[in-house]
Amino acid sequence: MKSNRSLQLQKKSRYSNLKRELDLDIFNASWIEVDTKVKKNESEKKCIDLFSGAGGLALGLRNAGFHIYASVEIDKDASATMERNFPESKHFCNPIEEIPNTEIEGFGEIDLLAGGPPCVGFSVAGYRNPKDQRNLYYREYLRFLEILKPPFFLMENVPGILTISNGQVKELMFKEFERLGYKTSVRIMEAAEFEVPQFRSRAIFIGNRLNLNNPYPRPILNKENYLAIEDIIDDLKNHPRDPSINHEWTNHSKNFENRISAVEPGDSLYSNFKDAYKRQYLGVPSMTIKENHGGTHIHPTLNRVISVREMARLQTFPDNFFFEGTMKRGMWQVGNAVPVKLSEHLGLAIKSLL
């Protein structure tokens, strides 16, 4: 009988076919892979992070040698997290559309514009009608890009953005980037291949004004040496609740714990909401981390959900990175973050051509 590890590794990503199609698309061929295993000692580059959330993308880019000059994030708890962990940066906690062009112009020259505009509401109609609010955030990203004109931009999103309206939204996005003078490409990156103990696929758009092929990091790991969940969080297994390090989790009644105890790896406590209260496997990277309104994934060996700090470990945040707000707000911030290690390798790849 095959082990849980073998069964989990054999599962095909829902985006495998789309990833292959993108990489073979001759109209999306303006990219190269670079080796990011060795961090080069180069001068610091200037970056702005839009829709920063709690800072997973920003922290990875800072680790790669970028100075995070400013962040924009409307959520008060996430912006407070940014202020705490990036005291050297400017932080804007207000609607991005309220930031005037004159303020943006005052940022001066930057090397990289980064961010992940929320994709809720993306539509073809929204592109064709400038007054349509459904694509407001993406249009704001374009506004910053048009004003700042950095050599490179990095935009991350869920892979599903590539298939909206049968790919028409993706094509319209490429036309907008081209209009602003950017040679653009998009690839689906699997976080587990970049030292992240988690299966998490992201659509990564990179564009440049230098007429270069866009740099993407070459995979570091493969199925034979992915990081396993227990190697990352096992030392917290018997650690008591500790709000000072965000090691908190949802309270469970004894009856609820008994119900959780019957959940097998890969199964959920509920049949109609299978993403919540799903038990993690041992021996493999975790399933995609999600907040699920406090119903995060069940610990692989304990009868409780994983804590905010355990979630953060699986997103490759260091233990000294503190998340502001309540426990559930911490879960929300971590669940929506870009894995730090994936961000770092993306930053190193881009920095190699700056």
C-alpha cells in the first residue's frame, strides 16, 4: 500500500496543464530562468509594494536586497503589521485611489513596482468601460506603473486570473502593459519548488522596459526533496498558547476535539466546505494555507487546527515577524500572504538583471 507521502506527491496540481500551456506558448516566450541559489552581493534597489497585505512579498524582496520604500494597504491590521516590521518604510493605509499623482511622483525613481491587486470582479467589460469599478485595483496598479516607469514590475495573483473569460482578461492585461512600454510574461510558480514547505501555486507577471527577457528563478527543489510540514512546525507541537509569538489557534470544545480526532489526512470535518478543517499530511509540504474564518487546516498529529505562528512558518515568515490584530485577523493576514521564500527568489531573479 502506498504511503500518504507517495499519494500526496502523486496528486496533480489543478494548474499543471495551464502551467505547461503557458510555458509552451510562443506568444508568452519572453522569459528566461536564472539560478538564484547563490545570493550576489549587489547594491540595494528601491521597490514599492502595492496591496502589500502583511508583507510576504515585501519581506522576500527585502531579503533579496530591495529597499521597500513604501507600501500601500487599506486593511488596518495588515498595514499595522507592515509598520511594525518595516519601520524604515513609508506606509499608506488609505484607499489607493485616494493617493494623488503628485504624491506618487514624489517617490522619485524606483527599480521595481511590486504587488498583487485583488482579482475579485475582474471582467472584460470592466476593461472596456473605464468607469466600471470592478477592475479598480488593477487600474490603480497601472496608474502607479505609468507614473513611476520603473525598469521592472512584478505582479502576483491567483492562477485563476489567467482563465477568466476564456483568457480574454489576461490578453487585455498584456495589451495594457504593452501600451505602457513593458515587455511582459506570465508563469505559474509552485512555491514548494522554492524552499516553501507548502503547495501553493501563484500566477507571476513580470515586465520590463529594457527589452530583455524577463527573469524567473530556476526551481530549487523537486518532489524528491520538498520540505515536509513536520520539519517546520514540529517543535511547536507541545508549546502552549503564546500570543507574544502569534502561537494561537481556534478554541475547541472537548466534543469538537473528539470529532476532529476522526478526520484522516486529506479529509475534512465537513462535506460541504472541504477547504476548512482539513487534516494535513505528514512527510510532504502542507496543503495551501488558508484562513477559512478560523477553520484553518487541522494539525497533522494533534486534534486542533494549526496556529497563526505555524501558518506563518509554512509561509516561511521568521518567528520574529509579528502580526498585529486579533488571532483571526492574524490568520487572515498569513493566509493571504505571498510565501516569503518564493518572493525572495523572484526578487533575486529580477535583481540579477538590474
